[in-house]
Amino acid sequence: MSIFKNQHSNSLIQKDDPWHKRAWKWARHQVFNTTAEVWVLAALGLTLAGGLSARYYASKAGEIPLAFSEIEQITSDFNKAGKPVPALTQYYAVNNDITMKVFESNNIALAVNKSHTVFAHEMQTRVDASLKKHALISEYADGMARDGANALESVRKLEDATRALPAVSNALDNSWDASHYDVTHQEPRTSRSCDSKGNCTTSTYYVTVYDYTIHTFTYHAQEAQRALTLLKDFVVNTPDLSVQERLYVAGMTHGENQEAIRNSMKAKFKDHAPTEAEYLEYANTWAKGSNLHKYAPQAAAEYRELASMINALEAAQETARSARYITYSHYDSGPKEHRIAEAAETHADRAIQASHGVTDGIHFSMQQAPELNRMIKEYVDVVLNGKQGDADELRSGIMKTARAMYDNNYENGFDVHTFKWLNV
């Protein structure tokens, strides 16, 4: 028998001990037999590593990737054709540029220092009409209620799905109750332990042993009928969830946008200058990375599957019955009719979730863009004009809101959280 002695506790670790007892004895041994100097050195090492890591990621806080949408060029192209910019293009491009203007100000300011003055001056040029060079955050924010409403109109079917399909999902969920009850029994086991003098004792303990599982599936016909009625009514009014309008992107990038892309992604372009194709790829990230591009096809596909199950749900109503039986596994998927209801509920939930993936971001920015504009103006007044206020809190709020407006609309866009506490 292999034995490891713990000098402080006078206990012995034995191979035939239960694993949890051996683990506890080993851990206690490490604590009592490791010198204080080792613990101090370990703590200092972790502190130093954490400090260096924090400094590294803090240095990345001023390197948020930038790429403007070229909405001015897109607008010019549509004006030449005598057409308005499509609603979704207008919304996603403008929302992107609002956030990019904040991130650009952040990058420029942190390249100088962490003081409020530089950041406030940069922010001022984005909201003050007397300092205007390009479209202002304040202008975009003032138009966000209109742009967001037009965008929601273009995805009205997805908006309708977020309101109507939860009732379908709820009724499908309520149409069946499922429970799985494990039947077990207790069996005795023995364990042997010895003290430091070699005196050994045997003790008895009990373990739970699995026998079988009783599965009960209870069918509720009224809820099943309600689910089917609600689904059929919605399908009649909304045969599909496809969004017909597509996002239009610029066919070229301008010098200032190229400079912003290049300066914010120096690590990517340290060995070569970006090509025009690369500039365009980054400039069009707002479209390809948008939640519309990610979630609208998912919503349409899941809803298509849900609608195609109407006949199966109708047939299931004719044969569905409550059931109770035993198996020798902890889980069972239940009768065919139960599985049909579960599959339909899954498709409904996924369609709802994907629809929310598009509409929630639009609603969020409609609410937050004016608030962002208000915070920026207040921040400028506090820092540059001597107004009473908490500059730290306002600056933090500006960055947090801009990031949230971006995250909620471009899940496949840039990573705008360059300082990561989790990594530290």
C-alpha cells in the first residue's frame, strides 16, 4: 500500500480512500507544508502579472477599430438616381457612424493623454454646429426617431412576430406536461481508514443506486387547439418573415475614412498598406456585421419550418393521449405527438429570438441616441465651460452607451471592447 504522510495533521492518504477524502487530504497537505515565502512569492508574481496585463489592455482602450459607413457617398448615389436612401440602409449606416464618431474621439484623446480636456474638445466637434466638418452626432441623434421608425416599418413582419408568436409558443408549451421520476434504492458500501499508528477501522456508508424512471406525459387538448388556432391566424396574415429590403453599401472609400481605418488598426497593417478592397471590406462592416444580416434569415427560416408543421399539429390533435410508462434511462422524448409539439415550440422560440435580434437593437438606439447626445453636450459643458457635474461619470456613460448602441446592432461587427477585465 502506498502511503503519503501529512506531518501537520498526522493523517494518511491511502489509495483506497474515497476520491473526495484523498483530494481534501492532499490540499490540506499543500497548505500546511508550503512555506510562507513560497506563498508570498506566488502572490507577488500574480500581482505583477496582473498589473502588466492590466497595463497592456489599458493601452488597447484607445485602439477601438474604426470604419465609417460612407453614408454621404451612399446618399449622393441615391440622390443622383432620384431615389431616397432605403430605410434600413439609412438606419444601420447612421447608427454605425454615431458610435464611430464617439470611438474616434476616444482614440484620438487617449493617444494624447487620459485627461478630459482632449476628449471633450473632440466630442465638441461632433455636436457643435459651429465646428461642423461632417454630419454631427447631434444631427443624427435628432433624426434617429424617424430613421428608427422607418427601419421598424421595413421589418414590420419581424416586429409582428415578436408580439404574436410568444402566445403560440406559450400555448404549445402548455399543451403537454412532462415529468421524469427516478426510482432508486440504497446499497451499503464499506471504507477502511487508518491512523498514524496503523490502527485501522472499517465504516459503512450508503450509496444511491438507480433502478428505473417513470415518465408521465399529460396532454391538454384545449391548449393544443389554442396554439394551432393562433398559429394559423398569424400565418394567414403573415405568410413569411422574409425582409425584402437589402442594405446598400458604398462602392468606394474616401481619404478620411481610410485614415481612420488605417490608424485604428495599426497592428493589422504594420507590414503593408491596406488595399482598396480591404478599405471597402472594413467600411462595409456595418452592413455585413449587422444584426439584420445575421438574424433576419434565421427568423425567416425558423418561421418557415413552424408554418410547415400546421398539418402535423392538426393530425397530432386526433391521436394525442396522455401516457405513463417506465424506461431504464433518465429521460425519454415521449409520444410522437409530444415530440411534434416540442419541435413546433422550438421553431417558434427561435423565430422569436431571431426577430428580437433585429428589432431590439433598433428600439434600443431610438431611445439611446438622444440620451447619448445629451450626455455629450453636458460633458462638454462640464469640462470646457465650467458647468457643475461629474466628468468621470459622464465620460463613462458616453462610452458605455456608444458601445451598447453598437453591440445591440452589429453582433458580427468589430470588437469595440478593447479593454477586457476578464483577460486581466
